[in-house]
Amino acid sequence: MPSQRPVINKYLEIVVCSAMLCALLLSPFSQAADKVYRLKLAETWPTNYPILGETTKNMAALTESMSNGRLKITIDSRNKHKAPLGVFDMVKAGQYDIGHSASYYWKGKDANTLYFTTMPFGMTAVEQYGWFYHGDGQALMNEVYARHNILSFPGGNTGVQMGGWFQKEINSLEDVKGLKIRIPGFAGEIWSKLGAKPVNIPPGDLYTALERRTVDAVEWVGPSLDLRMGFHKIAPYYYTGWHEPSSELQFMVNKQKFEKLPADLQQILKTAMRTAAYDMYIQSHHASAENWDSMKKEFPNIQVKTFPEEVMTAMRRANDELLAEYAAKDPLAKRIQESQLEYQEKSRAWTDIADKAYLNSLFK
Ligand code: CA
């Protein structure tokens, strides 16, 4: 008789397992767990654009693997959707679920979107990440974007952007007068206040414009993305940055689409965006180091310059005037500016005796 017990146990095991399997398959939990969610992302960049385009692919791959295939994201670049600066409207309207772009492109739609990319004379990337993730940055960005049915998150940082490639040296404020420089946005307004003539030229025409001296200077990004543009072959002066110390891209998510996702997929999406954003910051640093090394080897006569003090002082004054104009028009703009300034002062006091002191102490 004892020899029959394993057979009965085996039979019971099968019955119990089948019942459990049926219960699992019929439960609403299992349906939710099996359901595949698909989201469409529109990016501002062309297909396979280095670093920026890798960030969206990285984010989508992380989302899919962390969700075990339950959340899939397809990416349309500007070549497909044809609206690089329409990403905000497309995400707002739900035509796309996610966007990857830069907040300062939307200044014309809502002036307060300006503050969430980078500010002239503002925070460095690590300081700004502190403001976003541990200070009031994310909450203030939420407040601005709530008006547009959009959730916005940091989307990857270029690090300090260079001041631009110049055909002639800038030694005084006099040299700035009438200077034709390609530089968009807020920084362009500052150059304009100093008497320069900022122009906007499509990226594909920039090399020729600089080579034929249609413009005297071109601001782009930094070695990470400048190398492929070839400016170093035709302009001798590479000025250091002041206007975009930490350009942060953004992921935008349509609010309703985000809320329809189960809680675990929402968390996975947020984690993937944060990881991809941070990875872009590191990759930008790496690519700039590699590319700067190549540029110097190929063109050892490139001269790195910093704008003279009188130009920097004038730019800072123009920046303060512009910020005051924006703050006077809108109490939310004033609150964001105050939050940034307060965070920057506190954070910079530490940066000064940490990173800055370390580098200065090397006397090299
Ligand atoms: Ca730039």
C-alpha cells in the first residue's frame, strides 16, 4: 500500500496545478500582466542622429527589456513626421504619446518652458540635475507643462556647450558690433543687445555660410557634435561657452496616455527615461573628449579663446535685463528664476570648493 502514495500525490499535484493555472489565466491580473502596451515617440532629430538619437533608442530598449516586452516604443525621427519643431503640439494633441526634444524650443508657445534646458551663466549639468531631481526643478516643470496636458522629464545633457567657431578674434565690445553670428534663442537676444547680428541658418547650410564668410561665427554644440559639421577646418578660433552650460533635452509624455499605463509600466518608463538621460550626459562627455582629441591632431593650430572680461560683463548685464523683463510679465517666471538662482548659489558654493578647487589646485 505505501507504494501507491506517490501516485496519488502526483495526481493531486496535477489537479491542484491545473486549477491554479486556470485561476491564473482567468484572473484580471493575468490579463493585465500579459497585455502589451505600444507607444509612439516623435523625436526632433534626423534618423540615426548621433548621441541624441541614441538616447531615444536606449530609452525604448530599456523600457522593453525591463517590462519583459509589455511596453514597446516605436520611434519616428524628423524624416518621418516632418515636424521637428512640432513635437510639442503632436504630444499635446495625442498624435504621438512621447516626444524627445528640448524645452527651450517652445518659448514661443509658453515663455516659461525656457527655463528647463539651460540658462546663460546658469548651473552646470550636475548642479542642474540636483535642482531637477532633489530641488524644486521637476515640480516647477510639472507646473508649467500641466497647462499643456504634457508630462516633461529631463531627457539627456550635452554638458557645457562651446561659445562657437569664429573667423576673427574678439578682443573688445567694439569687435562684437555688427558681428554676424548663427546662434538661436535667448543667447541670440543677448548677442543682439551687444550690437551683434544673430542669424538663423538651417544646419545643412552652416558650413558653407561660415566658409564663404556669410556669417562671422557659428555656435553649434561642442566637439561631440561639431566634429561632423567640419567647422574646425574653416574657422581658427573656438570660443569657450557661457550661454548653454548644461543643455538638458526633454522627454515629453502625453498625460492621458501616461495615466492609462499600469503603475509598474509608468515606473519602468520613468526609470528608463532617467537612465537614458544620465547616460547621454556621460556619452556627451566621452564623445567630446574623443572628438576634441581628433580635432587637435588634425588641426593643431585651432586656438581656444575665452571672451574678454568686458564682453562677458556686458553679456551678463544683458542677460539680467532680459530675465527681469520676463519676470515682470509673469509671477511663475519670477518664481522659477528665484528657485534657480537660490539653488545655483547654494550649489555653486560647494562646486567652488570641490570640483573647481580641485582642478585649480593642480596648477596645470
Ligand atoms: Ca547650441
